[in-house]
Amino acid sequence: MLSSLTYALIPAGKLSKFALIGYLMLLFWGSLWPINSELVANHDKLNHLLGYAGLGLLLGWSQTQLKLIQTWLVTFSIGVLIECLQGLTSWRYFEWFDMLANGIGALLALPILWLIRRQLDPYFQALVLAKEQS
């Protein structure tokens, strides 16, 4: 059911998976690269919130077989992994509130995914059927 939505939105079919991989690479790089803490100090938690909301959306869009709770768990687990890796570096540090912001950000993606999966999918299915029949 969801695969028709994916193919209606993405003609290439694999674009969403490439977008997810690219996003993950940027997220790991941005989270583990040494930074000037003054630049992000005012927006640190907002960056975490938006970063993991984006990851949750891309994960749920590219991996449509995942249930919403599974999407959240995978997204949050990636955030936990990155926070733990930050704790192993000398230039970044582990922070519980960052992990909380990651989880909340991932949670914010779920209503949007639900909307796409439950409300918009029949519309896109109809478009795919009409395109196949013409």
C-alpha cells in the first residue's frame, strides 16, 4: 500500500534511500566533528530537535515497512549511539538533554508520517492507478 505512495512521490524509487544515507552521513559528521561551541550554544537543543525530526521523516519515508513506533525507536537509537560516541571524543561530550531533544524530535516526525501514510496514501494510490491505466 505504501510502496505506491513512495513510487508516486519518487520516480526513481531509490531516491529516498539515498537521501536517508546522505542525511545520516551529515548527521554523524555534524555531531562528531569538532565545533566552536559558541556558534551552537544558543540553538543546541533546537538543532537536535529539528535534526532528529528530519531523520525520523526520512527514515519513515524511505523505510515504509517500519511501523511508526519502530521508526521512532530506530531514530532515537541513532541519537543514543551518536551521543555515546560524542562521549568518547575529547572535543564533544555526552549530554542527557541532547538525547531527550533527539527523542522529542523523532517523536515530532510521527504525526506527519501518520498523515502521509493514513490520509494521503489513498490519493497517491489513485494517481498511480490512473497513470498505470493510461
